[in-house]
Amino acid sequence: MGKTRLAVGVAARLVGEFPDGTWLADLSGLRPGSADPSAEVAEEVAAALGLRDETATGAWPGVPPADLAHRLADALRGRRLLLVLDNCEHVIAAVAELVPSLLGAAPGLRVLATSREPLAVPGESVYPVAPLEVPVPGPASRTWCGRAPCGCSRRGPPRRRRDSCWTRAARRWWR
């Protein structure tokens, strides 16, 4: 609890250090146990970076295109940016496979990954984050915990991550 907020805060503070920007890839929407989690992680990272699949037919006629991880590495080569990979725990193996290849191809790339467990990749630094404490009861905590009206008829915690009711309550909380 609090990993995302901390990572976004770090990225915001470091935005001036990276000429090519800071980018957030939210991996929470990926399903654990999918057929090809590595491809799904690469697709999410490419989407977060705004990279389009322009090599679907391959570089030369009759030559199959490189996989997306290799195309990502090529696109990041020579760029200086911070890539925040948020909520890695359920696709940890796929992230641990992708990150070293990107870092090897792009020396100016830095990766900040949020997860409940380390990636276990070479050069990784782990910074444990203690869980945030439950807020002391009061008007702000009632709004956050879903006990006060938030502009819709639903009460209680969200059932989906991108629930609009939850988003409105969270925005009020973090202002």
C-alpha cells in the first residue's frame, strides 16, 4: 500500500533529470497466468511509451519482424528516460525477463518497479516500503474509506481498479 503514490512522486521529482521524460506503465490490468505474459508486459510498456507497432510486416519483405521486446529495446536505444513499472507482482517473471534486455540496450534508461517482491535482476536496488497506516477517523478518512457520499450511489471499496467513483474519491483525498 503506497507504492504507486511513492513511485509517482519520485518520478515527478526526477522529471528534470531525464530529457526524454518519465513514463508510467501500469501493469495492474494484466491477468496473471495468461498465455504469454512477456508479450503482454511488452505491449503495456510500448503503449505507455506511445510506441506504435510500425514493423508488423518486418524490416524487409519476407523477413519476420522482431518480437516486441526487441523493438522496444531498439526504440529506447540512445534515449534517457525513467520508466516506472507499477504493480509488477503478478507478472514478476515477465518483468524480470524484459527489464534486463531493455537496460542492456538503452544505457540511459532507468527503471523504477513497484512490486511486493524484488525482480531479482542484476544491478537491482531494493527499497522496502512499509504499508501506510489506516487514517485516523475523521472527515477525510470517511471519504477515502467510502463511508461518506462521493457523488454516486455506490458505497464501499471499489470492485475494479479504474472505478470512476473510486477515482473521484481518490482525487479529493490526494489534493
